[in-house]
Amino acid sequence: MAGRLLTELTAYATACAMDFILLFADDDTLYTRHGFTRVANPLSWVKINDHQVIGLARSVTPHELMARPVTTATWPPGEIDLLGHVF
């Protein structure tokens, strides 16, 4: 079931002309089978606990971040900024 969801997500990302799909995962077993790889870009994000902002966070090598190309684009280096609106 999870594999089917990832397949549908990839089809949707393709239809929306996205270059990559990002996700966070501790266990990458399922995701590597579906084309995701770990990436090591620095990240910045809003830390939220119990629906309240508790600060800003920055990680140089977030081990949970994974990306899957949807097009032939090459994964870019540099910081990923997740600050702003809640997704």
C-alpha cells in the first residue's frame, strides 16, 4: 500500500512539473526501493511543539532528508530553506 502511494505521488509530481520529491525518514528501506536517496544539504526550519513556534533550527547534515528526482534535473548543492508557511 505504501509503495502504491509513492507511485501515485511520483505521478502527481510529474504532472505538476516538479523536479524532486523531498521527505524525511529514519528508516529508508521502502524509500530507496522507490528511487529516493539521502541528501546532505544544510536545512533551516521552524521548530514547532504543541502548535507553538519554539524557535528556528538549522542542521548542517540532516540524516533523515531524502530526495527523489522526478525529471532529469541534478540535485543542487546549497541550503534548503523550509522557513515560512506550514506546508
